[in-house]
Amino acid sequence: MQKYCKCGRTMNLRLRTVIYQNKVDIENVPIYSCEACGRSEVVPHVKPELTSLIGKLGSKPEKQQLFFHEISEVAFLLLKVTEKEHMNDSMEKIVEERINELLDILLLAQSLGDEPWTEEIRKRLSQITQSAIST
């Protein structure tokens, strides 16, 4: 996944740490980064989740480290692609396996009648499908 920078060069996709208020390290945030001019921007697909997370932290957060891939399915899948054991797997296979995993978890949450968990899994599935539709 690449994008062109305002300087005309190619921006590459990377997982980076975003530091909020010099107190909160948010690890594994998908960022487009230009090596030529140093410009960076958050991948548009994950911006709503990052904005929501920062909003929940408030203006005076405690010092902490958060892992964005635990919130964003896009970040989760990008992190998964970088793991050695998935080096030879296609992105399609990784996405398909994750969707199947989430559907299994959704069935479990529904069978237990756990509505908050069910909604969380639906939200995660929605993140994947919205990203797929947009790309």
C-alpha cells in the first residue's frame, strides 16, 4: 500500500508509535511516511479509531503504553502480515483467516448472550469490511 506525497515522491506504509501529550505511546499505528521530505500522515482508514482513542484519553492522560492493533483491525492485519510465520501468506489469506476467527468468536459471544462482546466483534468485522470496500 503506497500513496504519493505532496512533494511528488512515494509514501510507504509503516507501523509507527504515535506519542500523545508526551505521556501516551500508541504503538503500531499505520502511517504513510515519505523518506524524501519526512512528511507523515495517519492512514485515513484508521483515523476515526485513533481520534476516538485520543478523545477517550482526555487532555491530561496518565503515562501509559497502548497497542493500536488491539483496537484497530486494520492495524492488527498489518501487524500480522509482518510476522515471520505469515511471511509467505497472501494478504487475502490473512484477512480471510481473521474474518473466520472473528465469526467464530461472534457465534460464541451470541451463544453466551454477551451483547457488549457481540457488538465489539461486529465493530471489528465492520472495520475490515469498510477497509476492503474503500481500497
